[in-house]
Amino acid sequence: MSGESQSHKVVVVGAGWAGLGATYHLAKQGYDVTLVEAGSYPGGLVAGWKTPGGRSAEAGIHGFWYPYRNIFSLVNELGISPFTTWTRSSQYSPAGLEVESPIFQDLPRLPTPLGTFIYTKFQRLPLIERLSALPLLYTLIDFDNSDAAWRRYDKITARELFKQFGVSARLYRDAFEPMLLVGLFAPGEQCSAAATLGMLYYFILAHQPDFDVVWCRGTVGEKIFSPWVERIEKAGGKFLSNRRVTDLIIDSNNQAKGVICGEEVFDADAVIFAVGVTGMKKIVANSPSLQRCEEFRNLNNLGAIDVLATRLWFDRKIDIPRPSNACFGFDKTTGWTFFDLNALHDEYRDEPGTVIEADFYHANQFIPLENESIIPIVQEYLATCIPGFKEAKVIDSSVIRLPQTVTHFAPGSYQYMLPAKTSLKNVFMSGDWIVNRHGSWSQEKAYVTGLEAANLVVSYLGEGTPAKILPVEADETHIQFARNINQAISQFGQSVLPNFWLP
């Protein structure tokens, strides 16, 4: 690297997937990068820590799905092996086992969405109910992740969308809403139809293997972020914890010249924000400089969702058919998942008892409860799914409340979500809630937007090589063909019909 690039100072705010991704690439390009994190360790929502008894706990379990091409590429580059093999999953309701999923990549590949439809084993949902989803296929053709498609579908709720296209009440209740509660973390009447279509397509419908998933063999913080931060520091990047951003220094040219964290000031030739919606709103609330920018003021129109993460240690071995399980129907507006950590985590493989992680999404009604009230509820729910939990004793537990932590993709929220470029020339955004066209979701999207923000810094400051970002796998031929036909018909209609209907 040239001496000039060494003088370029970049401050990255937030040490989750986006912030670490941006910092790592810029450090490799020779930039003087400082990563500041409000918490005491890197990782944000996906870090882990130890309980008072020395056992590992974390803020919920995070899966790594088949289309996470960039994260898998990063893990290979770091030379680490943090993941389990591909796992099968189940779905439960209070009535018992509802759905079992295979490992889709091991089965003969069928044109999408036939593989998902045929190979998934529904225990109770009749075929006639499942067939009511067929008209919905049009929306998957029409929603192409473009800005126009997002604006068209973001105004209505997922529930309205499914109703308009004739999805049966039972299919919605037993299949689609459970997916929303664990995929977008909210019930259908509170989810944007655009976000719903984007999430369903990316994780389930674009290609047959997309729903296949691996899990970290321990906490993500320990297995991935610790070696990653070591590599960042070796490349010259600096990680500073317990630094809460209170303002930016903006010059007369509308450029950030520094980041203020309380009494400290960090000089900056460029700034990347890599925090969640709630964290960004807190920064704006303290920052007179950002409050002067309309797009940052408008972030107050966005919301986030409460999560409750519990970990229970039982006194005996309990037979759990599948390591990962999603559940619905226990509370009207809350989805939850439970995981067999004896099967997933190295630390608990030889544990004499059973270790379970149970995570609740849209969990606002549970957050105020005392731990002593929460643990029996979790055990009762587990016993409803797998009766062996009924007689077992909880010998240790961890309860982690995560209020306002995951992005709420509410109807009408898209217009207030920020693109990577802001009105401040050298301030860039990243995170799973940032508007981009890559098509990925969740952790993969956060990491990709971190790389995209790093590339904007490289372009702006004119030093270094852009990060290579792997695109999502191309649509299958029949989907591309259907989209082209649909687009042509739509353009023809717009050319001959007056444009006075609501989008």
C-alpha cells in the first residue's frame, strides 16, 4: 500500500457482521481503521458470553443458510471450521409435530418451487390447503427486489397480500404466519408484504436447497468473531469497546471530519455506521449534527422488535428428534424456536443432561416477567412439543432480554430505510435494514452491506481494491422467463393506460 492510503482514517461504528466486514476489508487495503463498539465485546446481537457459573450463553441462536455465499467465503478465508453439518428441522404447534424438513440438497433437484412443495413433510396440513398457495406464485414473479417492487408491495401487510391471492385461512395460520414470526419476527398484520416476499424468496423459494441450514458449534462470538477480530488487528485495524457515539464533526462542505464518543474525538476521512435501527436512533437522538439531516430524523419512523433468549440445563437426557425446531400457535403474536445444544454445540456434546436454547420473537409480553416466571412457561411449552421435558428438572438457566433489537419490517417502513450513501458525502450506512439490491437477508445481508460500504469508502478516497461480493445465485430459467414476460406486459400496460391508480 502507498504511504498516502495509510493516512486515510476511517471510523466504523458497530462491531456486528456489517462493521467487522467493513473494517476487515479496509484494514487489508491499508487504511487506518478504528472500529468503535458501544458494548464491551465485538458481535452486537450475535456475540456470546459466560453465565456466572461459567457456561456459555448468547443473545439467541443464529442459523447460516445455504445462500450465505459471502459468509461461507469469509469463513474459508479465515481458515476456521465453525459450523455443524447440514441439519434437518421440525415445526411444532400445541397439537404436536406439524412439519419435518429434509436436507433439500440431498434430493433430486426439481424446478423451483416444486422441491420445497413436494419434499417438505406436512403431518396435518391437507394437500387442498397447500394448493391454495398457487395463485401467490404470481407475486414471487412480480416482486423482483427492485426499488419499484419494494414501493409497490411495501404499503400493504403480508396478511392482506395472502388474503388477496386466496391463501386459505388454515394455510396462513399453520404455514405462512409461523414463517413470518420466526423470519421477520412479527405477525402477518404487522409485516410488510415486500419484506415478506423478499424473505420467503431468499430463504425458501428461489432454489431448492436454500432452506438448508448449518449452525455454529458454539457461540458466534467465540467461533467466528474472536478469530476474525484477531485477523483484523493483525491487518492493522483497531477495535475499541465501550465507546458510544454522541455526535459527528461536520465541516462546511457537508463532510464528516470526526466522530465524538463522549470526551474522545476520532479523526475521520470517512465514517461507516454499522448498527441496528434502535442503535442508530439513539445516536441520532444525541447528535445535533445528524439531526440536521432529514433522512436521519426520519429514522424515528422505524421500529424494532423484542426478543427473549433463554437457555435451560435439564437434569437428564431427553430424546429430541431434530436439533432445530420452530413453534407456532402457543401465543397469538409470538413465534419461538428451540435447539438441542447437545447436538449442535461442542461444549455440550458430552453433557450428562440436556441443554436447550429457546428463543422467543415479538416477545414483548414476556420481557417484563421475572426469570422465575419465564422458566416454567418455557418448560411447559417444550413439554407440549416433546413430553419428555415434563418430568425433567431445570438445574441451571439463562434469560436474556433483548428489547427493540431486531429490525421491524413494518408496512410503509421502506421509504424511511436508508441507502448506503447518505446526504453527508463521506458517511455511509450498513446493516440488515439498509436498502440495497443484492437480495440477501439477515446476517448475510449485514455482512454484504458492510462490504458495500467499504467499497464506497474505497471509491470515495481513491485508494485500494474493492471487496469482491458474491451475488445471490441467479433465478432459475423459468423464473427469469416469467419475470421478463411480466415486465413486458406491465410496461405495455403503463404505456397505453392512464397512471392514476394507487401503486
